[in-house]
Amino acid sequence: INCQYNKYLKDRIAYSMYLSIPIGMDIIPGIGLWHIHGHQDSCFVRYTSNFIHGTGRIDGEIMETLWAPLN
């Protein structure tokens, strides 16, 4: 969803009474490695953490791994 949600994120924040983005802050959208393969191929190079400068090697899916033992 992040690849679609991010399209209008700044607009939604601009129209909100409660939210703001601090001056100078850049939001870099990303999709976790576990989910990125369910997206279009073009999403991989734009949103995978493999290509976002400064990110570490993460799968970005901590909630799923925490829920797994509960199933």
C-alpha cells in the first residue's frame, strides 16, 4: 500500500489540523523486503530498502514475525 499511499501523503498532511512535516525533513517511502515481491517490478527498485541510502539490511516485517508464534 505504501507505493500508493505515499502519492498523496504530503497533501493529506497539508490539509490536516493535527499533522505537519518539519521543515527540512524528507520522507523516503519504503516497502519491506517480505512484501515488495507482491508489488509490480517497478516498485522494487523505487521502494526496496536495498536501494535506500542509509538503511540497513532489514526485512521490515517485525509484526508478522511476532504474530507467527501466536497462530
